[in-house]
Amino acid sequence: MLDRLRAAGSVAVTVGDICCEADVVAFLDGSEALVHAAGVVGTDERRVRLMWDVNAFATEAILRRAVERRLDPVLTVSSYSALFPPTDGVISPQTPTAVGRSAYAKTKAYADRVARRLQDDGAPVVVTYPSSVVGPAFGTAPGVTERGWAPIVRWAIAPRLRGGMQMIDVCDVAEVHTRVMRPGQGARRYVCGGELLGFDEMIDALQTGLGRRIHRVPVPAPVLLAAARATDVLARHVAVPDGLSYEAATLLLAATPTDDTATLRDLGMQWRSPRAAIIASVRGSVADARRQQLGDPVP
């Protein structure tokens, strides 16, 4: 990824541990603003301690240090899971921080409360809340959403469910963070929900990208939730695929919409189609797999 970024301009790399205060201080020295997006994302409950160390405590430390040094803006990337479930059925910038169901959601909620307290004190902290991010990876490993649907693509079989999920093109997420990096704008919160896709719509997009039919098997909601609970128990002992957690199942079945009005208005944006991003992502993965089978390097 760094090599691809260098093609656009100079990139200076500082190596350090985000959980080490001395490294954080050294990193912030001489900085004018901060974009904090480091986090442990996933459903593997064996990494609970790491999630708390990185997502919660390290985030709190770097945000406070950045505010002390009067950086502007101080941008931190949260997740809409930190606001789920919303009290009024819609996730918006005014939605209170949730308690969190999974270890991941709990740690993101902790960091969100820290950021909001700093905002209340007048600090120029900006918080973004992306939903399920889709689209081809930019020189990195596949994202958590793509890893979640990987078994469906691999086996060409999927459950048929009544549900859906907010999904957003990764290019839109990047554009949001580019546009908010302006000093003097004060504290802000931006929900990046994108578009609410029904589960069948998502499978349709996967099918188009795959270029073959995906068979669908009806699965009642109680069966899905029971299987997800069992997966959570199993995840305490072994690694399981992303997307099979109880939290993911409840998010999917709830089909909770987001209110992105402020984001689109303030930043002058329109969302791209997440369907197109899903199709491009799957086609890219299929092409990479074919090149690997032929012995060609994957960029």
C-alpha cells in the first residue's frame, strides 16, 4: 500500500507501537492534524484484550495527546456498530453511544465516549461512523466485509434471509476523510452509512461479480441467531470466519437505516453505488485467484 501511496507524492513512515505512550508522543511531535484509524476489527473473541488495548485505551491516549497539542482537526474513525442499536430506529450523528454487544463494539463505544467528551470540552475532534465498507482493497488484505462473504463466494451457496445492511463504497469513505481534513471547523460527527441493501440484493451483486449462480437456501431468523450464538462460543477457542457472529446476525436482521444527511450536505457529496463496489471487489478477487493459479504475481 505504501508503494502505491508514494506514486501520489512523498510519504514519510514512522514505525512505533500505538500502545506505547513514548511512541505516540514522538509520532505527534511536529504534526498539525491527526487521522486515527488504527484498530483491531473482527469477531474473534480470543483477541478481546488486544481490542481493548488498541481500540479503546490506545485511541483514548492518542486523542487526548493530540488535543493537548492543539492539533486541528483530530479525526478518529469509529464504526456505526458503536451506535447500534439506535434508540429511535435510525443511526444518526445524534444517536447516543451504545453499550455494545461484542468485544469489538464495546471497545469502539468506549473510544466514542472519549471522543464525545473531548468534543463537549470544545476540542476540534471529528468522528466518522462508516457502515459495512465494500470495494476492492487498495494494496491491502481484504476488508472484514469481504472476508464475511468469502464462504458464499467460495461455495456459491447463501442463506435466503429477510434482512439487510447499510453498505458504503470504500472510495466514498476515503473521500469523506479527505474532505473533513480542514482546520477551523470545530467538532463534528459524520455517519457514513451509504445505502441500505437487502440481503438478497447483496447476494445478487455477489452473483454478478462471480459470474455464476449462487444457490439460496431459506433460513429462518431464529435458526440464524442460534447458529450465530454458537459461533460466538466457538470463537473463544478457535478462529472462525468473519460475518458469523451474533452481532453481525442482529445487524443483518435489523436492517437498521442511517441518516447521512449532514455528511452529504456538509461535505457536498453523493454516495456511489455499493452494488457496483461489491461487483468490482468480487471480480477482482476472482481475477487474483486465477492469476495465482497460473503462477503470476498478484499486485
